Amino acid sequence: MTPFISIIIPFYGTADPTLLERCLDSIHGQGMEEESYEIIVADDVNRTTGGARNKGMQQAHGEYILFIDADDVMLPNTLLPCFSLLKQYSPDILRFGFQELSCNSFLEKKDLPNQPLSYTEYLSGADFMLLNNFTGVVWTHFFRRGMLKTVSLYFSETSFFEDEEFVAKAYFYARKMLVTPYKVYGYFCLPTSLTRVFAEDKCRERVDAFKDMLFRLREFSLASQSDTLPAKALNRRVCFLTIDYIRQMRRNKCSIKEINRQLAALKQEGLLPLPRKGYSWKYRLVVPVINAYTYLFI
């Protein structure tokens, strides 16, 4: 029997097996019928998260794909309600909520309060991307495997920000999309997480990886027809990620000289100055400052 969902977990031989066991327990405890899901624990020879996820996708058989990181969990009794939405509406993407956890908070509280399963339906992923700001993490989604296969969408084989690129492209291609605040994923805030390590070499690696992701997404955007709704939605996303890249440079302690050098590269690529659009009130506040700095100093 073909499983309904394929759950892909990147995991490397040097990772903590007790965390993987905790993750697997949270899946098996959902009350799903065994034949309704498969779990694929995927490794990659280059030890990249994107490469491991790609390997898992190539092995998957389910109608939908769900990505989980080995050091996180699925919140108790949350997957079956999502199954109901997927089976009733057959969206290309279902986006759900998540909850940050500490080890103690999860161990002390096995169940969440009753959550209403409210949702919003969008005609396409682009409709959602054009109207909303969002966190571009891959593990808050069910993706229809057939949609990903049809457009040959895979991850860039890196371990930083490959989610952002993948999610934006998936929204670009997706037709019907459901979005619910219903919390399904439990994200553990660990001090050893890749995104929380502030050694100088890791800071440099993160900044470079974000720029590479941004430039790849910009190239993909330029190859799209600019007058279509998906292209407009993707352009909006690229604008917000450009702002996020500037924030990344500051957060990762880049010098003013280095920031100016990278802003010049953004300007040369056509990413700066940013367009004056009414995307959001925060965007309207930030853009004049960035553009004025660009005109005066870059």
C-alpha cells in the first residue's frame, strides 16, 4: 500500500542518536495507521542538509512530503487533523504553525491545549507569497510530492538557508495552498544549532551562504515572466530577503567596510536600491533608510 505521507529526516552519523529517537517517538505516537506513512532517515556524503533532503525525496513514495529535523519533534496528536485537511482539499501545500520548545517545557507538558483547526485557502502559493511575510523554513509544510516532481524542485546542497530558496520556489509553482495557525511542529532552541553558533568562521559562512541563496533566487526571478502574479510575488520575496541579508551582515558582526562592499555587489546585481512598494508598513519604513545609504555611500 502506498503511504499517504513520506516523512524525511536528515541525519548524520555524528549526530546525537538520542535526539533522533525522541523525534521518531513523537511521530510514532501520533496514532496514525502504520501503512499511512513512511519515515526516511537520510544522510548525504557531503554532510549537507539540502543534500540529505534531496536523497530522501528521491526515495519517497507518499502523496505528501513532510520534512523534520532530527533534533525537533512533532507536537502530540497534531498530524491526523492535518491529514483531514489534505484529504478534503488536496492542496499543493499545507502550511502550519510551530512552537518553540525547551527540553524542560516539552518533558513537563506532553499535550497542548485544544487548538481550533482554522485555515485560509489561497488559489495559489503565489497569492499567499504576494500578500504575506513569512518565515521561510521548510518544516512547517506538507508539500505534494507530485508537484515537486513535476517542476523538478530540489534543494541546493548546502546547510544554510536552503529552506528559504526551496520554500519561495515551491510557493511560486504551487496551485491551491492552505494556511493554518494550527501548531504541529515542535522546534527546540538548542545552543548548538547551526544558526546559533557565532564563531567567526561560521558567521562568515552564514553570510556567504545567504548571499549565494539570494543571488540564486534573483536569477530564478529574472528568468520568470515579470508580468505574471507568481513573478510579482517572487520579486516581493526577493526584496524582503535583500533586507534580511543586510540584517544578517549586521547580526554576524561584519565590518562597515565589508557591509559596504557587499552592498555594492547587491547594487551591481540590481537588488539595490529597493523598489518603493507598499508591501508592508515595516518595509515602507526601512526602504528609505537603505536606499538613502545606498545613494550616499555605495
